[in-house]
Amino acid sequence: MADLDDLREGVNFGLGVADTQRRSFHVKGAGNLAWGMKDRLSRIFNPKTGKAVMLAFDHGFIMGPTSGLERIDLNIVPLIEYADCLMCTRGILRSTIPADTTKPICLRSDAGTSVLTELNDNVLIDIEDAIRLNVSAMAVMLAIGEEAHEAQTVANLYRAVDLASRYDIPVMGVTAVGKQMARDARYFGLASRICAENGANIVKTYYCEGFEKVAAACPVPVVIAGGKKLPEKEALELCYKAVNDGAAGVDMGRNVFQSSSPVAMIQAVHAVVHQGITPEQGYELFLDLSK
Ligand code: 5RP
């Protein structure tokens, strides 16, 4: 085992230096992967911009009918056309998402409990069910720094990568934020890197000060969660800063579906992520589309 007593903080992140391995493919870290992997990743990350707006609405698997997700048919189905990818559970996918949507699916592939929240992940979906659902990625959570759950969730990610890679299905590692975990670049950098080192092809984490180091040191694309609902302009600033600091997009939930106008908000987020418009322009767009 490596000597953890001499664990030195990384200092040289090559900020401002483009990833030298990304010449051949638009998704970071995917240049060496097989055709099936590249095809699925290209359904999620737009080949022209290299970015993605993923719409996360898996919250009900631990939160039940939380605000904005009471009726997926009414709340989420109208947003599908504006999202690049849908992140949800198999229950919602089968019951409520029209099967003729051509949007790629990032399937929530582990389980949580309402008691211990999602840090209790120790279940992985049957790979055959993920194949039947024709998913483009599988999402699994990692609870780094959570003594009671870290090993279990790392094992779960390992299992997911072993199974999914047999069928060229990418895996997205989702970094948890527990009560004891600091929300800083050191923590998110550690958690993101551990996801990637254990085989995740995409990492979902949170934006923080120093995020450029988190993104630079992660060898696969990082998308950010939106977190709790913010005023729309602040949420658009979050998207702008994240992409500017190296995120390959967002996997956002509450800041879209809890917005006063979710259809306007997802389009504004899309324009910030893919067109690089400023948060101010994005907010104007949001206001215009909300009328
Ligand atoms: C954590 C997730 C959720 O989908 C995530 O929290 C995204 O949603 P939000 O933008 O509302 O934070 O992956 O398990």
C-alpha cells in the first residue's frame, strides 16, 4: 500500500494547457475506447461542442415526490426535447418516459434509502436490464470519505464498470456530498479522480472554488450537479463558471425542474453550456422564453 504519511498535495495542474490526449475524439479520456463506447458517449456529449446538458430527475428514488417531480409526465416530459440526455431510474423510465424519445438515457443504476439517503448505495442494477433499456450510460454513486460507505460504493463502481464495459456502456461516477464532507476543490478533486481511476468514463460532481483543478486533474469529462435551487440568474452563473473552468457540461435537476419556468430554464442552460453565452444573456433568454 502507498505510504499515506507522505501524501503531498498536487500543485501542478497544467492549468491553461489543453489536454494533450484529446486530439482524436471530442470526449476527454475516450480516445482509446471502442466504437460502442464512443458512440454512446457521442449521444451524450455533442460532437460539435464536446458538451452536454443532462437533465437529472432521479431524485424520487430517495426523496419521493419532491417539489417539481410530483408528476413526471407533466413536469419532465415537456423538457425532454431540450435536454441532451435524461438521467433517471428504471422505474420512471419504463412507466413514464415515452419510448420513442431518441434521447440517450443515463440510468441511475444503484439504490439508496430514504433513511440514510443515497450514501447507503450497495445495490447495482442487473446489467441485462440496463441493456434491455438501451441505456447510453449507467450512473453509480461513490461516497468518498464516508467511512461507513466508501468501500461499499467503490466496490459497486468497480462492479458497474466491469459489467458495463463488457457491452461498451459508459459508467458515470457520481460523487456524494455527505454531512461530514467538505465541499471544496480538495475533496471534489479527490472524489472525482477516484471515480476516474476506478474506471468511470464520466464524473458528476459539484462546482466549487478552485474547480479548474478538479476538472484538470480528472482524466474524463466532469459534469456538475446543480444542487439546491438557486435564483435562475445564479444558476446560470454556476453553469457558465463551471464550463469556463473545464466542466464538460451539467447534469442538473432542481435548478431546472423547480424553476418558475422549467422549459425556459433548460433552454437558457443549454445556450450557456453549448453556445457560451454569458449568464446575463442567458438570463435575458430565460426571461424572454418565460413570457
Ligand atoms: C445525486 C444525483 C442527482 O441527480 C443530483 O443531485 C442532480 O440533481 P441536482 O441538480 O438537483 O443537484 O445524481 O445522486
